[in-house]
Amino acid sequence: MPHNALISLIPTLKNKRQLCLIGAAVVDIVTETPALPERGTDIELTEKGIHVGGCALNIAIALKQLDVESTNALPIGQGQWADIITASMAEKGIHSSLKDSSGDNGWCLALVEPDGERTFLSVSGVENNWSAETLNQLSLEDDAIIYLSGYQLSSACGEQLISWLETLPSTIDLFIDFGPRLGDVPPTLFKRLIALKPIVSLNRQEAEILGMQEVNAFVEEWYRNYACPLILRIDSDGALFATAEGYGNVAPFRATVVDTIGAGDTHAGGVLAGLASGWELADAILLGNAVASYVVSHVGGDCAPNVNQITQYLEQY
């Protein structure tokens, strides 16, 4: 689809399927650093702000901005970080009914280098406390789309989450964005996840963990190996995808990169918004490319565009 044709699809963004986001709401303390520190050194950082984030919350924000509703399974604890998160979510009109008084929410220190690349130092909180009792509280429609992040799947509760997923109707679709924790998901759990035939979204680094040497060959072999859809995000080169019908590429949107925090999450938000609205996968990926391009040109991961902003942004192209 040409970039300008995407504009005509934007007004059709509206839930035809339920979206359920299972994951984290955390606090990101964003700093600029001239380079990553070496062991034993002390470097000066520049604080750029405190942002509410976490993969699932970033996606919930992106969806809300695009007028697509989601069921948000985001545990909220008690403490200073939970208070910041609760206030920010209320301001954005986002709600989660999952409360956990056993502790506070997690937080991370984001180190942003001059080229926009970010490195996270993370502290986990109640967002990784999952049980069958908690998961069974979720009211899911038979054709729902469920999002999960590698942060939860690689944690101590990962096996519990996968065991629950295995009990769901086969008509429910899964969308898995492993993120930088892909290498921490045990092979046995990865195999069980793939057996559920999820849509998997990876970036270059994550695909290399799975043995990628050349992007096109990796995409072409993916469906033969795993028999589930793939989205491979290749930064300024756009994205590739593989399905049962074949494989293809989706054009990028040029952007001046400020920082990349939340780019993968908002890409997932754009894709999920399209899929929940009944769009074809390639069209949904193009929307993901557009909203990710918008986000990397702004500071912080909580700046997803609304419908008017993304429409104006698309008109540049």
C-alpha cells in the first residue's frame, strides 16, 4: 500500500475484535549519556525526564490515541512508582483493574546515547507477579487478540503464563513481542509458545539471537520452520513479514531519530490497532511503521500520536 493510501484507512480504526494487553506498567527515568559506562567508572548523565512506560502500557497508550480500546491487564502495586503510574494512566484515560498490594511497580534507568540507541537497567516489581487466579479474572471474547511481552515470558512467571495460554480457545490469536529478553526465554517455553501459532514481532537483534544471518533468507525460512506469522522490523528499512500465503516487505517512513524508547512498543500498538480493526497484516504493519517513525522523532516512549497527529504526519509523505 502506498503511504498516501494509509491516510484513507485511518478513519476505519475501530474495534472489530477485543484486544487484551498482558504486561507491565513501569516508570522510565530517561537520561542522556555520551557513551555507555565502563566497569568501575563514574560518568555524568543528563536527566531528560521521568516517563511512565512498560511495553504493555506503551501499547495501551498508542491504542487509546488511535481510538482503539483495549482490556488492560497491567498489575498496579503500592508505592511511589505505582502512584506516578496511577496518576499518569488516569490522565490518559487508561484503566487497569488488576491491583497487587504485595509491592511497588518496577522502574528502569534508560541510557540514551547520541545516536538515539537506548540501554535499560531495569528493576522488576508487581508486574511480574502472575497466577492462574489473576489470569482467570480476565473476561475474553472467543476471537480476542492477546498481546504478551518477552519481559513477562522470561520472568519467573513465564511458565504460568504459557500454561494459561494453552487452555484458551484456538480462535483466540496471540501477538508476541519478545523484545530484548528473547534470549532469556528457556527453549522449552519458546517451543510451547510457538506451538500456539502466535504472530511474532522481532527486530534485527532479536532475529540474530534466533540465528539470522541474512534478513530475506530468515524471513523466507521462518514459516517453514515455525508455521506462524512473523513481523521483522528492520528500522529505517521498514519491515518484512511472513505468513502462510508468502512473504513481503512494508515500506518505512523517514524520521529524524531523537530516541528509540518505546519504538517497538508503539509499532506493536499500530499493528494491533489495524488487526483489531479488521485490516490485512501488511496494512497493519504499515501503520505500525508510521507510528513508530513518529515516536522516534520525539522524546520518551509515551508520546504516541493521536488520529489527527498521525494523519498530519502521513501527509508529509
